Amino acid sequence: MQSGVRHFGLDVAPNGMSSARIAFSDREFRLISDRIKKLCGIHLPESKRMLVYSRLCRRLKALDLTSFTDYLELLDGKGADKELHFAINALTTNLTRFFREPHHFDHLRSLVIPNIFTRANKGREIRFWSAGCSSGEEPYSIAMTVVDAVPSLREFDFKVIATDIDTDMLAQSVKGEYHMREHDSIPEPMRSRSTVSISSEADRFAVDARIRDLVSFEKQNLIDDWSFEGPIDVIFCRNVMIYFEPDIQKSIVERMSDLLPEGGFLYIGHSENLSRITESVSLVGSTVYTKKA
Ligand SMILES: C[S@@+](CC[C@H](N)C(=O)[O-])C[C@H]1O[C@@H](n2cnc3c(N)ncnc32)[C@H](O)[C@@H]1O
């Protein structure tokens, strides 16, 4: 075997038939991971090599390419934008579920929502942001919680802005339809009030239009300039920054903190920690931060 070239296990063509292996050299892996990091901040260490290989291999086969070097040339040539979208969509990790890390929703309901909606003048814009929303379960869980907790919601100008870099995920989010196996993750009475079954497909349900209307989805790369301004009262940025290196995490959190009003909240994922990253926010609960005065 050529030095620096590794061959991974049998890969499978899109038609399900096994096919010839495609070599993946250290250099090709490094060039692809550098490219992805520059574009969207995602750090792909050596331990992610097999994941990169398996996710992109199918694409190479579909494009009739026989080497990663040819693929890298495609990423630099004509039509590169379309292919870069594809590579980003293929390499993001989109795991999510309704009411994931439920203690955040308990905190939101009992401590944050009453405070914000009591202080706000009726008619004032109240904006929450789900940054890295994946297929939409997180922003819909936020909207369900607010609808359930604020009977007078119609008197406020409330919206959840939900953003992600992955256009496939955003398309799924906008549709708002999910497999029935996700239904039980939504606690009652929100499950009955905020979802409807889809008559044509027994194994799927949809998020009710009343909830969907409260959420607006848009493509947003967290490492680029953001298309909206503050104040944003509450930000959920959970299980996203874990893929970024500390300098990028720091810059994102400090920009988020600039958007928060005094007393605004930032929720992060259970395995993330900002204490050594920045002093712009202070820890007030389990993976819950508030903007420092
Ligand atoms: C693991 S999911 C987390 C979903 C949800 N926040 C949760 O905790 O359940 C991470 C999401 O971050 C998105 N993401 C990764 N890099 C991003 C970037 N640079 N800008 C915006 N979104 C990004 C991915 O596309 C993915 O959908």
C-alpha cells in the first residue's frame, strides 16, 4: 500500500452493491478537513476520518469519481458552490430530538418565560433563537413550551428564529413532519395540543400550524456575519459548539452575548462548557448562562 494511504472497509454503492474501494490519503483527508473548517468551523480530527470517508464515498460513486483528489478538484472548480453545500450537509452531525435535555425546558418555563413576558410591554418584539436547529425539533419544543406557558401570547410579537447551515435539515424543519417514534418525547398536554396526525401516513405526525407559524427558519452559518440584530431574549445553541475549536466558540459566544439584553439567557449542550472560553456570560444553572451585567 502506498505510504500515507489508507483503505477502509468495504464501501457500498448507492444501489446497495458493494464496489471497489477508493483510497483516502492523509493529504486528501487533511485538505478536506481544512476546507470544511474554513467554511463552517467544524473541526474534523483524525478520529472522524472514517466518518468523512464513509459519508463522502457515496457521493464520489454517485458522481462517478474514482479518487478524493478528483473530488477536491471539483470543490475548487466550476459548480463548486453546489458541491460545497453537499459536502457540508453530508458532514454535519444532526442528532436531535423533541425536548432534548428537558431540564432546559423546565428552566425556561418556570424562571425565564414568566420574567420576560411580565416585563415586556404588550406588542414588544420578543425573540428567541435556536442556533443549529437541525431538523426543527428544538425550536418547535421551545414554541410549544411558550404557547403552553403564556395564555396571553397573542398580545405579544413573539417569534423563534431557527437557523442551521444544513439546507437538507432546514427543508425537513419547514415541513414540520416527524416519525411517530418521536411523538412520545413531547410531554403532555403539549403533545395533544401541538401535534396532529397525518391522515395519509399512520406512522407520521405533524407539528400544528399554530406552532409552526411561530418559528421562522433560515440558513445561517454561525461563523459568518448574522443576518439579524438583537435584542434576542433567549438563545439555544446546544450541541453545536462542541464541533468547533475554542477560538471559534469564544467568538460565537461573545457575539451571542452582544445580542442578549441584560438578564437574557444562553442554553448550551450538556457536554459543552464556557467557563474557560469567555467571561462574557455567567453560569446560572446546569449549562444555562446569563449575560454579565
Ligand atoms: C447535533 S445538532 C444539534 C441540534 C440541536 N441544537 C440539539 O441540541 O438537539 C448540530 C447542528 O449544528 C449545525 N451546524 C454545524 N455547524 C454549523 C455552522 N457553522 N453554522 C450553523 N449551524 C451549524 C449542524 O448542521 C447540525 O444540524
